[in-house]
Amino acid sequence: MRIALFGATGATGAHFLNLAVEKNHEVIALVRSPEKITIQNPKLKIIKCNIFDQTDLAKHLANVDAVVSCLGGFPKNPETKMTDGYSKSIGPITEAMRAQNITRILVMGSWYNNNNGSDAGTGFGGYFLRFFLSNIIGRVLEDMKRMREILQKDANDLAWTMVNPPGLTNGALTDKKMEYEVGDRMESRKDKGVQRVSRADVANFMLKKVEEPIDPSSDKYQAQIAIG
């Protein structure tokens, strides 16, 4: 496959990049800071671009089979004091895809993007998680929600999937079989404490999903799924 990757310089994106080229996929890494990518591989092409400019993006997406976004780490907007990089980038990315007749896109979100964890379980663990989600990363989750709502409203012509992992670790890639549920979190694990998964395992899951044929009957088609 020929995959356009956003967020290749981030922790999860770097894992995705390495896994993809190891599996002989061609990867076009569209990044803000090319110097942050240190690996060299004949299957890798690194391009500096403006992720908020659909015209700039479109010219780099020719002959791409699928788009994967592991974007994150956006600074707050100095004017609004809000995190808005997820919602502001998804429109230009999807418009650039349409310009090149690309239909498949996976984006990375997070558990509890729908309500900032207001129902994140019971007991002390639930209290701690609600406090963390609301007060520490609440603005990030709110912008992920806006990104998802844009996909739901404006991307009915695309085969999109939003992959929501729980807490991320820097652990190594494992042979763990990732489970998933449709939605912004796994209801079956609601009262089982703080959930974590390695970035490497998330990247591996996303690569496997993008390799799958597009299936409009799948519960992962035009949906957000929580993994763990």
C-alpha cells in the first residue's frame, strides 16, 4: 500500500511509520518538522507541509491508497486559549483526499472524547480518572470530539474510522490481541480502573485496520471505536 501518514514525528506515529515500512508499505510522511525523522528507508518519503492548507496537502497525496493521522501535541490557540488542531486539520485533510479520489482514512482519538469522562467509573479510580480527564486533558478531548463530529457530518463519502485508545504508555510492541467496542470508550471495562495500552500496540492495530479491505457493512466503517 501507499500510505500518507500525518503525525509521523509523534510517539505513536513513529511506531506506525516503522511498522509500515517493515511490512514493505510505501509511506509518505507529511510533517511540520522533517528533521525529527531520523530513520532512512527506500519506502519512506518525507515531505514538509502545512496540515491546515488543503491545496498544499493535495499535491502530495497523488496515488495514495489510504491516509492515517496520528496527529497530536497541538499547542493552544493563543487567541482562544483552546486546543483546536484536531478540528482545524481534519477539514483540509479530507478535502485534499477528495481532490485525489482517496476514500480511506484512520484518525487517532482517545477514550472519553465524548464527555470528558463524566461517567468514568466508580470509586477512587473513577474519581481520579474524571479529575484527570476533565482538568488536565479536557480541552484536548473536546477538540477530538469536534474532529469526530466533523467526520460524522461532512465525511459520509469517506471510509473513515476514529480509533480511540485509553491511556498510552511507551511499552514495547506485544502480541496482545486488541479488543474494541464501537464508541468513545469500552463499556465492558468502565469499572475496571485506569486502562492503558502501549503506543506501539495502538500503531500496530491501526496498521492492521488500514490494511483491511473497505467494508461498508463493518461496524468500524464511518465510526469511532474504542480499543484496549
